[in-house]
Amino acid sequence: MAFIEYVPAKEWKLDPDNIVRIHGINPAVLRGHYELYRAIMFGESPLTRTQREMLAVVVSSLNGCHY
């Protein structure tokens, strides 16, 4: 079984999802992840915010993500 190092939840002020905890071991990567998320979800687009969220849910479901 593979193991990916991550920042334990107790070290965060909030309870982040696993992706954020994994990226948290490298602050530059975490910052890049957040900037990408903000650009995709809040940047200029012909899609509404609701449509973007729906697409994210569908893709996560197809990829077998449980969160």
C-alpha cells in the first residue's frame, strides 16, 4: 500500500480536506493549488459558479473520490 506524507489535521486551525493536507507539506505547492482552484472556480468563464461546482462533483465521482 502506498503512503503519502501529509500534515496531520491537528496541526491545522481548520479541518482541511486530504488534498490540502498533502499539499501542505510544501507551502509553495499549497499556494499553487489554491491559486489554481481560485482561477478555475472564480475566474472569468462562460460557466456559472454552480455549473463549475457541478462539474467538479461529477468528475470527482467518476474518479472515485469519496469526499
